Amino acid sequence: MRVEDPHRWLEDANSAEVQAWTLAQDNFARERLRALPLTDTLLQCFTEPYYLDWMSAPFRRAGSR
């Protein structure tokens, strides 16, 4: 049985197409969030502890448990 995965192309975070899509989504969200009340206050609260440029699944390094 074959399962369609129309979003598989998003798994390659290094591709120009995925980077362009990610930037467009980020801009889209920021534009709408800026229009909400308390955006500046919330942005200050969340930017430092929660905004990550990149996150991936954990992996085991040589010599670690």
C-alpha cells in the first residue's frame, strides 16, 4: 500500500525551495501577529527563551551514553 506524502519536500531544510517557503511562512505569521494587541510585550517575553533558528531530533554522539 502506498501512502502519499505531499510534504516530504519540506524535509530537506537546506534546499532553496524549503528555505524560501520557511521565510515566506515566517513573514506571513509575523505580519499577522504584529496586528494583535500586546504583540510587543509578548514578543519580549518569548523571543529570548523560545525562538530557535534550527532544531532537529536528538542523536547519539560517539562516547556518550
